Amino acid sequence: MRKMQSLLMAAIMVAALALTASDASAGFKLKWDDDTYLDLGGRLQIFAVSANDTSLNGDPSNFENRTDFQIRRARFRLGAQANSFMGFFLQTDVSGRDMKMIDAYIKIKASKALQLGAGLIMAPALRQNITSSGTLMTIARPSLTRKSLPWGLKSGTAFNTKSFGDSGAKGAGGVGLGVRDAGLTLWGVIDTSDTVHMKYYFGIYNGAQSGIEGAGRNDNFHYTARYQVSFGDSESKYFHASTYFGKKDVITIGAAYDWQDDLVKERANKIDYKLYTIDFFMEKMGMTVEAAYINMDLGEDVSDVDLSKSAGDGYYVQAGYMISPNIQPWAEYETWSSNAASGYGGHKTWRVGATYIVEKGHRANIKLGYENFTSDENIGSSNEDTIGTLLLGFFSTF
């Protein structure tokens, strides 16, 4: 009898969720009133990857081709709003066989211009750092977006599915924060007119709290400040999209500064992390363009070789165009110049591909792309400097 009651209750809940289904980005909502609700959603991204970046025969000097199927992201998210002032957001992700909590923060909204996120959240160091992974135009974020502190100060290859080992940060111990950081983010949107919208962020976070083994613990805070202004439509949410599939008419210009003092306690020198960026985003008449310049500095007294490979500067440009309501070809180019005397860590990358929209833009789509990654020096101990990757991706977010 109890099992029957439980099944009946579950059926009622599922029916209620189905009847209150909202748009693609909101998942399923169970509403009590306009200000009180539960929001349940998920994200699944499956990749078929073919890349010539592996030494299958045990000879590290030459690369061979590999073909793998990957679960890139498998997420459940739960949002809740107690009233118009306060709510929370939780999100899990599956990595291998383990599920972990990747987002967990309280949301407070005093007004549109004064909002707070408290907990484990993405710091707004770069525009792409606060671009939802469910809205990426060129399959993955540009590899340069991993140069910010929470993302580990490295670059990536094979559509960012692998770390570029020569880009350093190995000696920094626990520098990588797993993309999110725990702390407080104050942010808000100020509409000065119907077509001009200013947005600001200021965050204080735990940051990296461990250095090189044997060098002691670092307890300095990590700070981020970002300002942007949009002309035309507003990008009013905390997170952006890298394409709105032609649905917006907007130009956004932004800048950010990200820093933490005494990031790594080297045995000889103190290392202060600083990153600044300026970025541009435009979507008009079916055309989407995004570009950013990024400069990451660890000071001039970096004796750790791996850390010197991390620092440098670079830029990326990506563009897409809606040639039909369901098809968006796209391309991207990025380059990074390393501060290391050896030149290791520098690279150039280009991508081309297309997206086929199955249902409501980011709700369901299929992407096919090719990436050419070229290192300024031979990669690792190999005789190779180039990695080519062909990727077919299936994306669904609800």
C-alpha cells in the first residue's frame, strides 16, 4: 500500500512539473506563486573526439590518432526562490564515475541594481568565465579562458578537453580552484535608458590557499572586478551566452581585473597574480562576434619554470552567422604569447565548424567542428608541434 501511495505521489509530482514546464533555459518549475518556486533542470553533452595527440605505441616522440567518446558534461541543477528577495542555486556534474557539487550559492536581490551571490560560484574574471557552458558557440570556450586563477592558469587542447601541459602551473600546487571559487559576488544592472545598460561585478573569494610543497600556506583573498556596458538589448543575467542565435540586437564592451597577492610562496620569491582583460561582444542581424584581449602576469621574479610558462598575453576572436533558422557556421582564432624565455606555453589555435539547431536554440543542438592547435615549440618530449582534432558534439539543456 505504501509503495502504491509513493508511486501515486511521484506521478502527481511529475505531472505537476510537466504542467509547469517553462522555456528551455528554465527547466521545469514547480510554482507556489510568482515569487516562490522550485526550478529543476539538466545538461548533457556527449562528444565523439578524434585527435592526433596520443603516443599509443609508447613512443612519446611521435603522436598517433585516437578516437574516443566522452561525457563532457552531465549535470543536474536545482534552483529555488523563497521570495522575491532570496533564493539558492545548486548544480552537480559527473566526472568519470563520481558526481560532485560544482555550484552552491545563495542569491539575494535587493533590486536589479543590487544583487549578491554567496557561496561557490564562477568569478567574473573573463566574459567567457561567466558564459554558460550550455551556450558555447564554438563547442568549447577559447583555451585562453583557462588562464584565470580559478581555471588553473593553463591553456587547453582538443576543444579544451585536455590540458596543454607545456602551458605551466604544475609547480603551483593547488593553484587550480576547479573553475569555481567560494566567496561573495556583488553585482547589478543599471539601465540608464531603454538602449544603454551598465553592469558591474565585484567579488571577494577564498582563492588559492596552498603553494609549492614545503613553502607554507597562503591565506590571501582572491578579488575580481568587472564592468560592462551594453547598447541595444540588455544582457541582464549573471551569466552570458556566447551566441543568442540571432535573437538579440546588442553590442557589449567590458573590462575586468582579477588578482591575488602572494599567490604562491616560492622558496625564494613572492608571486602576485594579476590578470586584466578587455572584451567585445556583438549580435546583430544574425551575426555574432566576440573578441577579448587577456594579459596574465605573475611578476618578474618567477624562478619556477612551469609558472613562467603560464604568464603572458593573447587574444581570441570568434564569429558565427545564422544562414538559416537552424544552421550557424562559426569560426575562431586565438593566440597566446608566453613570458617564458624558452617560448614554451605559447600557441595558436583556429577552429571552424557549424551548429544545427534541433529545438529552441540551446535546448537541443548538434555541433561539428575541427580545431588546429599549434605550439610555438615542440609539445612535451615529442617531435610534434601541432594537434588536429575533429569533434562531433550532441548538446541538450533544459
